[in-house]
Amino acid sequence: MKITTRFLALPFATFSLQAAAQSVNVAAFLEERGAERAELRQLARSPSPAVVPVAFYDKDGMAPSCGLLVAVPHAAKPRYIDILDADSGSTFPQCVAIPSIRAFRLQDRRYLAIEYLDRDTRDDTYRYFHYVYDDPAQGFVEDKMLNDGVPSSDLRKDADGIKLARETMMRKTFPQWRFLERHFIAGDTSSFATFEDGHARACHFAMEAGAKPLSANLAEVASTTGCASVLAATRLDAPAATYYISMFRSDAGKQLVAIASIANDGTLKVEKVLSADINGAGAPGDIRAARTALSQRLGALRNPPTRQ
């Protein structure tokens, strides 16, 4: 899908969500449940009007629970999605904050990543992420794979729920290969992963821009045979596309690069010609040198010499 098409579709989608969200009545939900609204340290605003975060104390409850109210197409009442359900009569666990709710695209779906803080004991609080995606028939529903697969995080360390979701999806998509976490690169709109296959003496990369990932064998991209190990990976942002470079050592001991790109319209491409140009000019000494060589090559392509 091209970005221009996606932007043109947004106003219509927003209008329909706003109409559906009229049924998201937090006060009515609390009254029906016999619950009392809880004031959290942070309760983020949802980027979608069809999803409303809610925090409350259940009747006779001692700890705050939290979840989402979701507008359901053609339904009179919203559906409640539980995020953290406090135990009846217990002080812990507690939902103490929902610091952020962020929208992103993955697997051709519109997702929300809900960050929440779970206080398990007086001294132990953990950061979790809960994921829902927009289903045309049901409204936003939970993604069990992501909710089970993305681990909790230490509050003292930064955590990016979108990056964690993209990493988990990559791991689950290619379980036959060993995921190299140190070489994983991700942002809000795309990601690039590298893998090793010890049985086949092969290495691979995979990239995605919100839809199904495209994968390739590094040796085939670099026009060689076999891969002993992946050495490094980096990215280069150019005006028309983002380029990803994976450096690896071939079975013959040569240090080579394999390059892929994601255009601004989301098009994925294996860059065999660029890879051959850089490898043919001599193996780069390190990943920074490879990135510089790619930048120079792209500059030459954008500014070809004029004929005299």
C-alpha cells in the first residue's frame, strides 16, 4: 500500500471510529459493574476514539484494575478488555499507571501498544505492554501471540513497545533460524532482522514495513556461497528509502555485505546490484566503512557526472 493512499483513507476511518465511539461510555460501564473510578498516576489518551482506557476499583476492591473499553461495530455497548484484574480483597497486584498508548502498523493491521505498570508488591513494579489490533467485524481485539511473547521490562530501563512487538513478530515468523538480537534494527514503521542457520551454514536477513516480511539469503545477495557468521548490521536513511546493511563472513573467509531497502512508499527490495558494487570495490573494513561506501554510491547515483 502506498503512503498517499493510506493518508487519503485516514479521514474516513477516523469518522467511522468517532461514530462508533459514541457508545464508549465509561460512567455507564462503571455503574453497571458496581465499580469506582481510580485515579492513576498516568492515564494516557488513546490515539483511537474507539478505544478508551479505564481504571477502577471493583466493589469492595482494595487495588486498582485497568483495561480498555472498545467500541464494537453495530453493538449498543462497548466490549471490555481486561489488562490487569486486581485480586478481590488483596492489596496487590495493582495497575498504577498507563503511561502511553501508541498506534502502529504490523502484519497489515492497525495496532495499539498499551504500556502499563503493574505493582506486584510494595517494592516491585514492572512495565508491561498489551497489544490490540483493529478487526473490521469486531473492533479492536487482543493479539494473544504478542501479549504472551513480549516480556516485562525493568522500570529503570527504557522500553519501546513497538520495537518489542516487531522483534517478537520476527522471531515467530522465522522460528527455524537463530535470531540475532544484537543486530536487530527497528523503528515505528519498519524493522530489519538477521538470522543464522547453523545446520545449513547459511545466514539470512528479513525486513518489514508493516506487512509480511521479505527474507533473503545473505550469500545469494552478495553473489557468493555459504555464510560462516553475521558480523554487524546498520541502517542508512536516504531521501527516497532507508537502506539496511548486513555484514557477514563467507565460508571462504571473505568479509562481505548484503543490502536491502525500504522505500518511502513501503516497497521492500533486495539490493543485489548495490551489494555487488560495494563488494566488488573491495571488502569494507568494518560496518562504518560499509555504510560510508553505500552513502557515496547512492550519492553518485543521484548525481551522475555530466557529459562534457
